[in-house]
Amino acid sequence: MTDKPEVDAVSGVETTGHSWDGLRELNNPLPKWWLYILYVCIAWSVGYWFFYPAWPLYSVNTVGLLGWSARGELAEHMNDVRQSKAVMFQRIAATPLAEVAREPVLLEFALKSGAAAFGQNCAPCHGAGGQGNVGYPRLVDDDWLWGGSVDAIYQTIQHGIRATDDADTRVSDMPRFGADGLLTTAQIDDVAEYVLSLNGRTGNAGAAQRGDALFAENCVACHGERGIGNPEVGAPRLSDSIWLYGGDKATLIKTITYARRGVMPAWVKRFDDPTLKTLAVYVHELGGGT
């Protein structure tokens, strides 16, 4: 024979028999609304097991009566996106590069597609926004080694710079004036002082004057009078305080002594032509072009 549950004298509700420091726990029933929600959730879960992927098996899982999956839905969405992009890429392929920027719909697509391709392939060197790094040109300042027209940029992206796997790559080989003994250490110092003077930063007027004559004899053919640069041969402008490797005297001396011969891949073998066009349009918009 079991003891009858104790009934609380104040509330008239049976207790659970538990007591803490004289406080007794009432055995109140769960609210009906709470129970109904619980029952609905149980019924919903049973239905979910039947209609959607749910139970893991040894190497797969139950696929459900509907055959739905998030992965499958994503695949359908990506297929729709690819079909939509294919139409735009066909239009860009059939449109001359110079005309792409003149059609608002093509321009908008080219900028978005070009930004995506740039972020995945070019940003590690040139920076996420084209801000550049030491040895990797800044693309947002409209200062271009090989020209800033959209056609020139397209050519550079296609064939790269000093890319060994492309016969049409852009090549500019600055002599190693110090390493090959073309100039002495003192002469290289004078040339560096002259280059600094082009930017109003020389500290030795006499050395800069001697460097002027050396510059005219050895450097003008590529860099132009007073270092204005020459995009035809990829020779940078030396008088605008924009430097690829740095413009302090020590860096200039190192550049003159050993030269700089950076490499950019030839993307023509990795991308189709519409992608190359969108990249050219995007990069051209970054710097404003010429």
C-alpha cells in the first residue's frame, strides 16, 4: 500500500514529495498550450523524417520523399546564374572592347564580373582595391607602365609582363648598371641624386649635376628627358614621386645597381576572352584610364 500524495493546504495542489529547507514542490500539470505545441513539434518531426533528408546511414543518408536538398537547390541556382552569365558573356564577346563601356548594361555586368575575377586572381599581388604593393603596380592612380587605355590594359592582362610561356608578353629589361659594371658605385650614387632632384628631393646639388650627364648618356633613351617615362617600352616616369619599389636613395641605388624585372602571368591561357575584357574594363575604371 502506497502513501497518498501530500496536498498543499494553501493551494490544494498535490506536492511531488520533494522538500528543500521546508519548501515543498507543487506537482502542477504542464500548461495545455505547451503540451499542444510539443505534440505539434513531434508530429512535424515525424513528417520531416519522411519528406526531407534526415537520417544518416552508413555511407549516405535518407533522401526523403521529396528528394530535396540544400546542395541540390544551390546547384540549380548556380546553373541559373551560369546560364544568365553565358548570355552576357556572349554579348561581350561579340562587342568590341571599346564599345563595352558605352553600353550601360554591358558596362555594369563587366564591372561586377571583372571585380570578381580580379578579387580571385589579381588581388593577392595588386591588393583588393588595386592599391598595389611593393613591386606590384598601383592600379588606382592612373600612372601606367605600359599605357592606361582600355586596349593597352587588355594587352597587358592578356600576355603579361616577362611571362616566359607567352611569345607576345611585354618585355622591358633595364640594364644592371652596377652588377654588370656599366657604372661605378660613385656614378650610380650621382644618378640616384639626379633622380631625387627630379622630385625636388636631392641633398647634393653637385652629385645631381654629375648625375644629369650620366642620366642623359644611359637612361634618357628609355625614361625620356627629365624622366618623363615611356609606356611604349614600359619605362616608368621618374618625376612623379610614384614608385614601384620605393623612392628613397638606398632603394634607387639598389634598383640602378641590379635592375628590377618583375613578372606578371599571361592570363590569355587561363581565361576566355570575355573574362579578359571584363578585367580590362574593371581595371581601366579603377584608375580612370587615359
